[in-house]
Amino acid sequence: MSLIKEQDYGTPARPGEATVAVEIDGKPIMVPEGTSVMRAAAEAGIEIPKLCATDNLDPFGSCRLCLVDIDGRKGSPASCTTPVAPGMKVRTQTPKLAELRRGVMELYISDHPLDCLTCPANGDCELQDMAGVVGLREVRYGFDGENHLDAPTDSSNPYFDFDSSKCIACSRCVRACGEVQGTFALTLDGRGFDTKISAGAGGTFMESDCVSCGACVQACPTSTLQERSVVELGMPNRSVLTTCAYCGVGCSFKAELRGDEVVRMVPYKDGKANEGHSCVKGRFAFGYASHPDRQLKPMMRERITDPWREVEWEEAIGYVGRRMLEIQSRHGLGAIGGITSSRCTNEEVYAVQKMVRAAFGNNNVDTCARVCHSPTGYGLKQTYGTSAGTQDFKSVDKSDVILIIGANPTDAHPVFGSRIKRRLRQGAKLIVADPRRIDLVRSPYVEAEHHLRVMPGTNVALINAMGHVVVTEGLVDRDFVAERCEDFSEWERFISGPEHSPEAVEEITGIPAAELRAATRLYAGARNATIMYGLGVTEHSQGSTMVMGMANLAMATGNIGREGVGVNPLRGQNNVQGSCDMGSFPHELPGYRHVSDDAVRSTFETLWGAVLQSEPGLRIPNMFDAAVDGSFRALFVQGEDIVQSDPNTKHVTAALSALDLVVVQDLFLNETSKYAHVFLPGTSFLEKNGTFTNAERRINRVRPVMAPKTGKHEWQIVCEIAQAMGYPMKYDDSSQIMDEIAMTTPTFAGVSFAKLDEVGSVQWPCNEAAPEGTPIMHIDGFVRGKGRFMETVYVPTQERSTRKYPLILTTGRILSQYNVGAQTRRTGNTAWHPEDLLEMHPHDAEVRGIRDGDTVALASRIGETSLRVKIDDRMPVGVVYTTFHHPVTGANVVTTENSDWATNCPEYKVTAVQVTLTHPVPAHSVPALAE
């Protein structure tokens, strides 16, 4: 397989019908109004030389290589900045143009190192290519005068170098940082010969605001910005199109390889979720897949105090099957269960839930997705009839007001965060509801109209107050409600109550009533308003109530069923949506259909050849409780570190210690594997063959760039365990699993590997009614028929601050790290975030005698841990914040067992704590803290 080459049309496409007729080099072409001459030529198959132009950036017109002649016009204008006009006749090749271009190229080459044969970009350099295209054979100016050949190289970034001696000052990196990423970390300083690229205030890349998204590296036409992996391994010679295995954005990448070694991950321009953009994790942090810590052989031990011993697959799988049957024989059919992973493919997850239901003979299957987004499934199903977001990511380009609640897109979903920033720079308004001042509240060229600094645990009071304003101030879209919704009058009476007014809840939420009213008017008065939310909504005791409250607000204002509107969860892991879709909950079969439904169960029983239980099984917390009680005895854990990720770590470890058999399937030995009896090595995304489903319901192909390093695919291991238990479960290829999913799950009826390979990706529902998928849900009607308004009573959380624990802890993620850090901690990303830090308001720190960098004890009624403090007014007084990426900190040691009333989703976002000084920093040595 060769490298996948994508055409660069020089300038962005213009929307609209092709209505303008032009002639280029005698070739007629029709293009939309506003199209550049350069792009029109490229679409006609005519390439015009260029260096500063590329089709994901606005035209700049600085390199002067793309000059053309236009009949009736003086001079030779730049084709990138010249729009077409009706009847225009363009010539791209004339003797005069050739001479002009060679002269321009001579100037570039006269101040550029002539080390092409040893340059790492040799063969992949646009400057080199253009020198050939314009026919440059000599440089008349020589190299005796002043030049930049001795300019320094910035090697501060762990992934790429900036060799300024090779910079041609085309500004593509600067523009990519601003236009694509929206960070504006790079600038073009100086004039004329003194022009240079600067990171921040003339410092290094690591000292600047650069977020290492790779947009500058992608844009650079020379070897000025070059990945170290290319320098070390050489230019790649083949590529495989696949999907990122980090967050729920689901970016498409070209994995570019040399032999079987990945050289670099290049974002795919035709990727529908990312459109050629990336973040530091997806672009650069793939090295964990070949990290020496990876365990590639199965391991076993009788007791968790014994040392591990490596065994062959046959012994490990046979042992698991035999022990599972023995435990069931002794303790009952329901004594065993499994946990699926949101990091695995749809096919792998489907296989695990099938093994539990058909081979284990029970419904004791749950997923990590329940501990983050199960309230989304419950709340949206009750109101709209489906358990997923309503829009595609591109829809936000049509939003006039964006309401972000309990999410931090620039850190947790950075590629989509960049898209939001682009829309805000175009004029959309932003409302942020979050205790913490996230970057979107104020960053270069972006500022929220309102930051609603809601106190943790009071989201429902906030959303009810917004609903109250909509109803009492006449902001309801009565036509939409009358036509599309039901139970509105009951909700209207409920929400109109004075107890829901912004004034009544001001003391509860901490939000000034006037600001809350103004923010609501902005949202309700917009032509198109959208809601984006994250774990700051769902990980609460009233998470499901809050999701229903947001659904109510969108319906009441008519913001459902078209581009630019909707209610959209931002999923944290790469396949949170898919793991839910595949039937990972104890009460639901694939497609969110209840196990008690006889017709649905009969479909699976016929296909699987097994009798399925009609009663829901155990959720993860129920499994833990039953393990401590002694009735639950064995657990299969697929790709999750539940000791580090689940709340109340002491209870989790007590449960695992009580089990007779714990089987862990993962890439690395982790905190959970300390309690395991069998470790089954898993595969990285570079070895997987299947699909992920992202936050916008987009099903993307995951293609293997190499064979499994372990010798087996994860779904094969699961099938063989089922077979060892006496259940005949076998597939020849993962595509057969997707075919079975499509056969049994209505929303996936039209999905197959062949379909995805043909069209790239689809968003479910994909079936006969929507053969190309469904980007926007609920256009003409809701899935359940009519949208249902639900009463959302505010019930204060049981977790309250007290004299002993006067602060409230909330948790979240940071850009450079991912989930429990098992992957990113084994990459260069540790340069940005080597430890979890506790963010604390200066007032709270001062009254405790704490300074920046001090080590403190963080204690709750559940447990205690220690970490360093970062003093920052991002947090309000009385609230502290930390991440959970490092097991040495173990933030979930202090989080409680409180959970959502409907789904048992843990209340990670509200924990009463105390912070006390343990190790002050010496006055003469205050360490710099990682951002």
C-alpha cells in the first residue's frame, strides 16, 4: 500500500452552486461565486505553483509564485487572492510568468540551506517541489551576502523541532495556529529581511501558548517544522486510514508508516469529524502502542499475592472458562459478570456483552460509559426517544448562540473546541455555565458573553431558572411546542413557580439573578442556539434530571431539528457512544432495547442459540456490593482501570479483593491488575480492525496498520472464552460481527465495513429510511413521536460542605493527558502534565497558609490523598479542582459513593473536602507548576 495523497486546492472551497463560467488555459469551468482563480484551476486539473497557499487557510498572497495573466487586466495578479469573474480568461503558463516565478524562487533559495539530500523532508518538501516546477537551475545571487543560514533551532517541544534557518516566512504556520487551531501562539515579527516566526513573546515553543496540535507542522511547506519521528525513522512510504483512539471527537488520521513502524499520524482532510485538524494526543501521542511496558503474553497466578507467570493463550483461556463454570456451579448463575470498555471497538464490546448474556447466562454486564454518560442516555430517551446527541459537529457552524454547560472542549475535546472558537470569531455568542473559568471564557479573540459560575451540585436549579425565564417572559416558541411536543402545560405550571425564579435560586447557584436572566434571553432570543454539555452535567446525583432540563429548554425555545441547534453531549472517550449502543448495560440489549421485551429478546435468542434472561443484571456498583457480601464471585474487565477510574477506591479494592477470579484484558498492567488472577493482553488501536462511534453518532472505521502484537484480536479472545465455557461463539473476521450488529440493531441496519469503506463514515440511524445516515436528528418529528416535557425537581445533593470538610472538590481533564493516563503517561505528553495538581483560589489558600507549589493533604469522609497546589482564581472561593490522570495521586480515593438517582452514575463533581498543608515550599525555592 502506498501513501495516501490528498490534493491541495490552494484555497478553501466556497459554498453554493457552480454559477460562474471562466476559462483557464483554454479550458472552460463552472465554479461557485467567490472561488479563487487558483482553486478553479486546481478543480480543472491545472496546478499553479504556490508556497504560501493551502486549502485549509484563507489566501494570503505573499509568496508571489502563483501569479497569472488575465485578459483585460494589467499586471500579473496572485491567483490565490483573485476571485473568479464571469467570462474571465486566465493563462497560467507564459514566458513572462515563468521568468517571474524563477526570479521569486531564486530569492527563496539564495537564503535557504542547500542540504536537500540530507534533509529529513527530502522528497516531501514543497519548496523543493516548486523549484522543480518553475524550472530553477541556478541561483544568480550566490550566498556571500547577509543570510539566515545560521539561525537557531528550537528543540524545546518533545515532538517537533523548529529550524528557523529553513523558514521562508510564508506565514502558513502562523495562520494555521490562528485560523485552524485558534490559539494564536505564533506571530510573524519584523519586516523585510528581518521577518521571522516567533512563538509567544519571542520565546520557545514550550514557553509559548502553543498546544502542540500539529497544525503548524502540517502547514509548513519546508523542513522548518519537522517531527522528530521523521528525522529518526525516515520518510514514510505507506499509509493506512484509521480513527483516533482518544476522545469522543473521533478524528480521522492517516497512519503513515515505514515498513511496520508508525512514523507519524497525519490528520485526514476528508475526515468528517476533524476535517484535517488534530490535537497533541491524536497527532503525536501514539508511542504508547510500542512502549516497553506493554504486556504481550497472557499471565496467570492463583492468588493476587503471588508473582505473575507468563503462559500460552490456550492455558489462560482454558483456565478462565473452567473457573467461571466452577464458580457458577458453586455460587449460582449470577455470580459472574463482565465490564466492557469505551476504548475498544464496537465489535469488541458487542462480543463481550454477547459472551456475558449467552455464555455466562446472565445480564451482569456494565460499562465505564455508565460512570460518565448514562444520564445522557436516560434523560434524552425520556424526552426525545433516543439516547444520543441531536447534531453533527459541523452544525455548530450555523449556531448564533452556544451554551456550554459542564464541559471544557478546548481541553477534553480540543478539535471540536477549535471549531467552536472559529464560530465565535465569526460572531456567534457564548454562554459558559461552569464553576471553573475554562479557557473559552476568555482567550485570544474569544470571550464569553456570560460566565455563569454555578456552584457544584446546583445545575438543576440553574436550568429550571432558565426555563422559568423563558416561560414567564414570553420567550416560548409556541408554534413549535404545539406542533411537536406534549405535556407542556404541566411543565409550564411547574416551571412558572416562583421557587424557580433566578432571584429565588441565586443563593443556591451563586449566579446573580440579573446575569442569569440576561443569559437566558440571549439563548432564547437567538435564531439558532445550541447546548453542548459534558461530565459536569452528568456526573451528579441529579445528572439525569439535568439532561431532561436541558431537553426541556431546547424544546421550549424551538431549538431542535435543524442545523445550529440541539442538545449535544461531548463524550469523553473514543467509543463511549458505541459501548452504549452495543448493549453494555444490564437492562438493555444492543440498540437500547430492554431485556424484558420478549420480541427483542427472541430475535437475539434465535440468532445466538441461547436462552436470555428477562431480568436486568447487576450494575458495576451492585457488583462491588455483591462481591463484598459474597454473592458475586468473578469479574471479566475489558480495557478499563476501574480501581483508578471508579469512585470510592477503597470500596472498589475491597470488592476486587473478595472475588475468586478477576480477569483483566488491557494493554498495560494497571491498578486493577493488582487484584487480577488472569491478565489477557489487549491490542492498541493500531492493531484493531473495527469501528468506533463518536459523540455525534458517527461510525468510523478503525483499520489495522499492523497485526496484533499479542497474536490475537480481542474479540477472538472473548469468543474463545465463551467456547471454553461450552458456548459456540465464533467469527472469521470482525466484519462479521458488524454484520450481526446490523442484523439485530435497527439503527445500524445499513452499516457494514463495505459501506464505511465506500462512503467514509455514517451517523446512525443508518437504515432503509436513511441509507447515508442521519447528521441531524428530530427534523420532522421526535424518535418517540412527540417531544415530552418532564418536570425536573431540584433535589440538593446529599454531599454538603461542613465545618470538617468546608470545601467542594470537582474534577476534570487536561489537554495533554487522557482519562487515567495509561496511554498518555507513556508518551512525551508528560512534558506538559507530569502530575495531578490541586487548583485552589488564592483566598482559600491564604487562610490555610498554603503557597503555590506546596504539597497538601486532600481529605474527604471517604479517604485522603496528597498532591501539590496550584493557586489560581479560575476556581471560585470554596471550590477546588483536580484531574485524575496519575495513579500516584488517585483522586478517586476521596470521591464518594453518591450517584445519579436514575442510572447510578457517580457524583464525581461534588465531594466535600478539607485541604491542609503538609509540606511547605522553602521561600527560596518555589517550583514552576505545569499548566
